[in-house]
Amino acid sequence: MIKLTHVCRGWRELFTSHPLLWTRLDCISVDKTKVYIERSKSSPLEISLRQTDDTLDWEEAFILTVPHIHRLRTLTVSGNPAQVLPVLTEHFSCSAPLLDNLKINLICAQAPALPEKLFNGDLSSLRELDLAGVITPLPWRGLSNLTTFNLCRVPEDQILLTQFLDFFESSPHLRHILLHDSIPEFCDVPTERVVSLPLKELGIIAQQPHSILLDHLPIPSGASLRLEFAFSGRESPVPSYLPDSPDKLHNLFHITTTNLHFGLKQRSVRFNGPSGKFYMRVNWTRGVDKPHGGPFLQTPPDEFDVSRNQWLAISQFNFQLPRVPVQIETWGVYRTFHSMEDLRTLTLTQCNNTPFILALNPDKSTSKIVLCPKLEEIILYIEHPDQFHISELLSMAKERALRSMELPAITIVSTPQLWPKA
């Protein structure tokens, strides 16, 4: 902006006459900060402090903004907490009545505590709060306007579940929540305590799968729930189960779409329907000293009710393991398919199709009802020739035709690079 005012007198008069063009302060230099503060006049300010080794006079420039806290609208702070926090504590302890967006991201081996007297503890106009790498006692006062809350990289159990629920109760309009490596792993709250929020999105990313927060935070109809659990390194436990959160999602019984993924390094479940969305991902790695390399496959999520699904996708199931149909029965796929009377589309990616076809036609006796009577299309994504078995598909199509249950489409998508003769 300053360079533009040096083009000519006309440009200088034009740009300096619009205060809103001078409201974004990056505190890189003292002279630049002075110019922006002067030309912004009384307009709300957006201050960004990204303390690095290159910004040597950042503190002096940042302090120039202190007399103008009353018009602070957005504050973004990142850097070394040993240098940043003392400045915040000393100069930003008074109220900021216009502040509606606060982001603090501090990088340190040990997360420091955020000063309680920051902005005098009053954030009555705040709409978005984004904290990373800091410890906060939660809650602050006056959060009635808060709609978005992101919390990242808080040391284990530094914030109790009680503090979270107190914080949520003080933020009755909270709609978007993301907790990344910040949720406690034990419960200090009575089972009967429940906090209801008008949630639109709730994301939880953690190391260990659990549903501690979901036991006390109902998911409203139409909300999107995303759970991710990461496992890495030799010492990390490999999950042998899905978390017990699905029994808390009573509003998602109208799910019409399910995607199950059993990959080499992650497993995911994605649900979608008119009443809401649910996404859960689990990552893990095997230790190098583990025998029998290759994918670690898990039991399908039988606890999820997919009986009303119209679309079902399964990825990398039974991949690189002996293709024995009884394994599928043991793992519960029969039970998954059994009651899916509304299923229209079945998509298999990198899957041996034989077990699934047998699951759709478990008994060739005409006296038995074919499973999934409304099935309209099977889509196979094939990368290895031994995954493809046309005879089972033809047999199933014939059996369905004998019972006046046609299968309109079978789509096979191959990868030419891996299977040139497809």
C-alpha cells in the first residue's frame, strides 16, 4: 500500500483517503506500523503478529498498537511464547470490545499457560477462537457470541472435561468445534451431565479412540461429526476395535450412504444421510519387527446400522489375504448386507469380489429371498487381475433374473498400468 502511494499525487490522495485500506497491521517495522495506524483513523484494526528472527523490531512495532486496543477486531499471534506472552500479558490486559476473531499459535516444547487477564478475561464480542500450543483454564467470561472454537496441541489432560463443559455452557451459540490432540482421556464429570449446543460441525482428532466427550455432548440432527484417531511408532497400540461412539449418535438413523475403507495405513468410516454426517478415520503403522508384514485388517463396524443404505462403498477389504468366503461371514459382512433392502449401488475398490457376491446370494434356492432386492448397480475398481471373478457376477445376475430381480448395471473400472490386458 505504501508503494502505491508513491506512484503519483493522484494515487496518493486516492489511497490515503480510504481508512479501511490501512487496517491490516503486520507489525514488521515501526515506521510502517505508524503509517498504518495514522491512516486507518478510527476504523477497526486487524493485527497480525508473527514473531520470527527476521522481525527484529516487532515488539516496538506491536506496542504502538496498544493505545488502539479499543478498535481491535482481529488478533493473530504466533511465535516463541517466551517472547510473545510477556508482551501480551503486559500490554493487552484491558478489554477489547470489538474483538471478534482471536488466533494464538505458540510453538514450544512445553505448552505455556495463557494469561487469564488477557483482555481482562472479557471476550463479549468474540465469534471465533483458535488456540494452538497453549494451556488455558477455560472458560472466559462473556462468550455468548462465540460460534467457532478450535483447540490444538494441548498437553494430555491439562484441560479437564469439566472445564470443557463449563466452556460450552458459557457459549450457547457454539456451532463449530475442532479439538486436535486436546481432549482429555479420562472423565471427571457425572454421567448425567449433558450440554446441548446448536452444533453444525464437531471434529475430534486424538491418539486413543474414545467417546468421552460424546457421552456428554449430544449431536444435533443435521450436524457433521468427524473422528480421527492416529497410531504411529512401535510402542503405539494397534486398535482392534472401533470406539463406542456410534451408540451416542442416535440422530443418524436415517443414513443412506456408507463408505468403509480398510487400507494399508488407515481405516475410515463415512456415513451420510438427511439427518447428518459421520466420519471416522483410524491411522496406524506396524513396527518393523512385527511378523507378517502387510495390511492390518479390522472387523467391519457391525455396530453401525446400515440397513437403510442406498449406497455402500467398501475399499481394500480382504486385500492381500486368502480369499475364503467364510472369513467374510466371520467378519460380519453377511450381517451387514442381510437387512439392506434399500441398497441401490454397491462399490468395491481393490476388493476380491467373490465374498461380496456370495454375500448378496447366500443361497441359490428359489425359496429364499435374494438379498438387496433393489440393487441397481455394482461398481468394481480393479487393480489386480486375481480380484476379478466374472463367473460369480454372471451367476448372481442369472439367479436374480430367475426371480425377476434384474441387475441393470455392472461397471468394471481397471487400471491399465497395472493390468494392461484388462
